[in-house]
Amino acid sequence: MDKPTVGSLFTGIGGFDLGFERAGFEIEWQVEIDPYCRKVLERHFPNAKRFNDVRECGAHNLEP
């Protein structure tokens, strides 16, 4: 069975994402503008697609 997936806006350092991951979800994408937070996310969620600015992402490039 496939894991349910989650996308994350205004992710910060991924606290909610970590909770979802521990509950069995897979994090597909994250959007976070802060460079420090993105470094933390890269380390903890290496397989998630990341975007720097919520204004630059949308249905055309986000997984459902």
C-alpha cells in the first residue's frame, strides 16, 4: 500500500512535517523562504521537492 502524501506551505523547520512523517505520511514538497530553515529541511527531508517562495509555486509544479 502506498503512503498518503503531504505538501507543506510556510514549512519553517518542518515540525508539522515531522509529525506527519511519524504518522506514516510521505512529505512530497515544501515551501519555505528562509534560507536557514531550508538548510534544516534539506537535512531532514532529503527526498522532498522544495520551493523558495510561495508566489513561485502552484498547481503547475506541485504534486497533488
